[in-house]
Amino acid sequence: MKARAADTAVLLSLVLLVAALAGLFAFYVHGIHRADEETLATIEPRFARLAGLAMDTGQLATALASTKAAASRHIYPASRDVSQSGNDAQQRARDIFSRAGLEVLSSQVLPAKAVKQFDRIPITVRVEGEYLAFQTALAAMPTLAPTLFVDGFNIQSIGAAKPDAPLRLVVQLELFVLRARS
């Protein structure tokens, strides 16, 4: 009978071992399930946003096209050379000041600087003329495309101000234009 009790004890031990292993496996699977639920909870809002964006592809394409059109109004395209862009902007600056009645004393295109996705091309222009002509030139600058941005300027009056004569100025402008980088 002792052999039978020993066999029963061994069998009971094996059953307990299998039950313990099954419990550990169940605990492991439960941990994986809980981790997957947490991952799913963090991914679900992102997926919903992406699904919403996918549904609005038409609107996004329209917005992208209008943004590119607006950007092209303000910057030179990447297909154009940096020196060509600088020379064109310099000529447009000279023209706008000349048409306003100012005498362009000097202008210079400086070396371009890389700024994020653009090349920033600085231009210095020195003009002389009446105050009203300078105002007219500044008012006309926003109509230029691509845009000439004013970085700064220095104004000096020529001679003493007389009540019956227009005020004459010498102005040094620091301008710049942007060119898209490829």
C-alpha cells in the first residue's frame, strides 16, 4: 500500500506542478494582455487623428496648394540660382526707388546665408532724395513679388530743415530676399 500512496503523492505533485505552471502561464498572458491594452489606449487617439486626416485629404491638398502659392509670392524658387535671385532683387529695388524719384547712390548684393530651408540674400541700397519720395518707395515695396523684406535702415537729413523747402534725406537700407533651398 505504501507504493500506491507514493504513486498518489507523485501524481498529486505532478498535478500541482502542472497547475502552478498553468497559473504562471496565465499570469504571464494576463500581463501581456494588460500591456497591449495600454499600448492600444495610447495608439487609439493617434489612429483616430490619422483616420480623420485621411478623410480630409482633399481639403489638405487644397490647403497645401494655397500655401505653396502664397509662399511662391514671397520667395524665389529653388530652380533659380542664388546670384540670379540676388541680382534680380537688386534691380527691382533700384527700380522702385528710382521710379519714386530717389537717386540710387549705390547698391550691393551680399553673400547669401543659409537659414533653415531658405537662402537669405542680403542687399544694401543707399538712396538720396526727398522725404515724400522715400515714403512713396516704401509704400510701393509690398507690391513687389517676390517680396523684398526690410531688415533695417538708417536715415540722415541733408542740410538744415527749411520750412518752405522739402526735407532731403540720405537713406541706407538693409534689405533681403528669400530663395527656397532644394
